[in-house]
Amino acid sequence: MANTDRYIYSIDFYNAIKPISKELKLFIKAKTRFMHLKKGDYINQIGEVCDKLMIINKGMVRGFFMHGAQEITTWISYDGQMATSISGYFKHKKSLENIQCLEDSSIEYLHYEDLLYCLEKIPESIFLNRILMEEYLISAERRAFIARIPLAKDRYQFYKENVQEDILKRIPKKHLASLLNMKPETLARIIHPKK
């Protein structure tokens, strides 16, 4: 059943990149699915195949895996960003990480088969997909830089310079510390140095 009367954030999301045709809008309306999840809910777990390319309308999610008893946060996405399991979505393989909501989240998504159909049948979607993949790769590049910065305070500073201040305040400190490969107490000392 098509979502003909429902507001679809994804249309505004794509229009902000490049105005889209009526044909693409109709396709998005027909194929977009919706999730409204609570803080702590899992979207996908290790070993499951994630076939959703998600756009976060409002909220925040993270990817993480377990190393022994320790959770290792690998990425955090929030309002207006994409999220998926790379190996699950693009290779239809079992996910190597969990995807969990850090806040109550409103998410729209397309199934992989729908994206493939769109790319094949609606040529303008190729351009949009290229722009989105560029953004996704730039984000991955930043995470790779962070992982290689030797000093914890410099990793935090680099991250701080590449994310909006209001977003930074919303990220739970224990998950931010994990993302930046430091202990929560180290992050606390960096954020609130003793005078």
C-alpha cells in the first residue's frame, strides 16, 4: 500500500540535494517504510542481515560490536543522516555490528531490492545515490582519521570540530568515549579539565 498522504521526510532530504521528479517522488511515497523506535531498541543485531537503507528523520543511532564484555561503538548517526550495516545492506551478508537507538527515533527506510529497482528504472536516482555514498565515505574517512590520532584530547578535538555542538551534547558520554577509543573518565577530564 502506498504512503500517499503521509509526510515523508526522505522527499525533502533528496530535494535538498537536487530537486527530484514527480516519478521519483511517487516511487519514494510507494516504497518508503517507517520505524518509530524507543531509546535502547535494536534495529539490527550481529548475525542478522540488514536490508534497510535508513534515513534518520529525528533521533540518534549507533553501530557497535562486542569485544569480550566491552561494547565498542564504531559510528553514531543522527537527524538527517543515513545509517545501515554496510556488509548487510550492500552484500546481503550477516551484520558485523549491532545497530541501536540512543534516543527515541523516527526513521524512514528503503529495502535493498527497492533501491536496486529505483537505480535501474529512474536514472536521476543514480546521481542522488552517488552524492549519498560520497557523504557516507567522507564520514567513514573521518572515523578512520580519528582512530589514528594518537592523543585522546586531539581525537576529541577533531570530532568536536566535525559535529554540531547541539549534536555533541546529545551523544551519551560513554558511547562518545567508546567511539573516540578512550575511557569515559578520560573524556570527562578532557571536557572538564581541572583548573
